[in-house]
Amino acid sequence: MSELLRNIDARTKLAGTNKLEILLFSLGRDTRTGRCETFGINVFKVREVMRTPSITSAPEMPGAVEGMVSLRGALVPVVDLARYSGVQTDTPRDIMIVTEYAGHTQGFLVEAVDTILRLDWSQMRVPPAMLMAEMGGLVTAVTELDDGRLVMMMDVEKVLAENMSNDDELVFRSIKPLDKPELMVVFADDSAVARKQIQRTLEAMGVKYISAMNGREAWNELERIANYALSVGRKPTDMISLVLTDIEMPEMDGYILTKKIKSDPRFGGVPVIMHSSLSGMSNQQLGKSVGVDEYVAKFEPQRLSEALERRLLGIAQVPQPA
């Protein structure tokens, strides 16, 4: 299975072209529907694919966490994706996808992996509201294969966020308000969990916001605000203080959204912060290449609030010691 994950350097060149590669997998035949659905995960989040090793159970683990395994000396939690997503199946999950994102490593049990599919983000569509409700926000995008199968992009960030043990209330209470009611942030993220965290962060800071589910929707909002501002004799930058964007989003990703903002004189000087679980150095460098002003890893509200404060108030960032 290692051949599935070769040439990662070549894949990083896809960034900035609105393209991605996803690893297709299945969770087994659902006994309720008789169907075996196809899911996908961004290859950038996949570290390796292996046969499921021996799993050690532990008391008081979240419901979908099967246990943990030792990989090269590190303890890695293992999540049964079928159980987590509500797929009722008797099919053995003999394959484990080891993922790494948002600074965490975890294993996901699946029935089988298929292949790696290269496509354009514009081919990924926002799922119908009925599907989003049925899957509890676990599916963030859908695309159709040439053979007629539908592939559902799974929000593995949601899985991580809901199984992390942290005191969110304490974190949000520690965020200080800016006392700047004129500030306005436009943010884009296809993950419902991430959008909720961003909203809570901005609300704790006392900053107004407009939320979008992908880059295309965010760009439409930016154009709407710009057109209104110009119609009333104001500059768009008087009404837009900052843009916060995820990388992975259906229809238009964060790289393309940033390129469009930075190349449009109407938004000259508007800072863009990239907020993503793809926190590797290669992704940060690619973000900078399209004009991103700062990069913040997901699920760290305190760091996000600090980055927002710096850019909203024009505070110079202090270089970190080497």
C-alpha cells in the first residue's frame, strides 16, 4: 500500500492550482441500506496505510475510539470510522489509515482503500442539507466518479475535535475583547466544527464576522461588500478588516481565494490569515507564495485570537527564537 503515498513533493505542487488528491476508502456494507459507500480523505493528511495492528483498549475512552497502537514508539489513538459515522456493518475493518494533521496523529479503521483520485476543487460540491443533517456534518463535500459512484469527503477534523480532551470554556474565557466594534472579519471553512470555533473566538474578541462554507462563497461575499462600498462612496477596505481562510474547501480552495484577494486592488492591504489543519512547513510556504500574511493551525483558539489581534490592530509579530 505504500505506493499509494509516494511522490508527496509532487503533490504539494498541486497547491495554488485549485486541485487536490484524495484517497478513496470504504467502511463496509451498511446492513440498513445494503450499500457500500465511498468516502475520501485528502492525501496531505495521510501518513501511511497499513493492515490493522493489534489494538490495546483502555478504560474511559470516547465511544468510537477502539483503543491505541504503538507506532515506532509513539502511542496513537485508533478510531473506528464506521462506528463514529453511524454505519452499521459486520464487515471487518482490517485496514488502518494513519493520519497526521492539526499537530495530532491518529489511526482510522476502514474496510478497504481503493485508489488516489486527482481532481479539481471545483468538482467538489457542497453536500445537500439533508445529507449534512443525516451525517451530522461529517461530510463536507461530494463529487461524482466516472463510474457513477458518489464520493463523500469526510470531515476528519470533526472526528479529532470531538475526541480531544480540552477545556474549551476556559480557553474562550481567557480571550480578551478588542473593544473595536468597527472591525469586520470574513472567514471561510467547510468544517462545521471549525466554523463554530472561529465564531466563538471572534465573539469572545467582540469582532463582527461573515461566515462562508467555502472559498467561492467567501469571494462572492467579498465582491458583494466591495460593490456596496463603492456604490456609497466608500472603500471596500473600510468595511473588510481581515479574511480568515481554510485551505481545503469545495468549489474554491484557500490558496485560490487568497490569490484572488491579493491580486485585486479593491482589497489592497486587507490581511489574510490561513487557518488550517494542514500545518506542515510545505503548506505554510505555499500559503506565503500566494500572499498569506500569517498561518495558524486549527483547534488552537488562543493562538488564533492572538494572530487575529496582531493583524487587526497592526501589531508587528515578534520573531520566535530559533
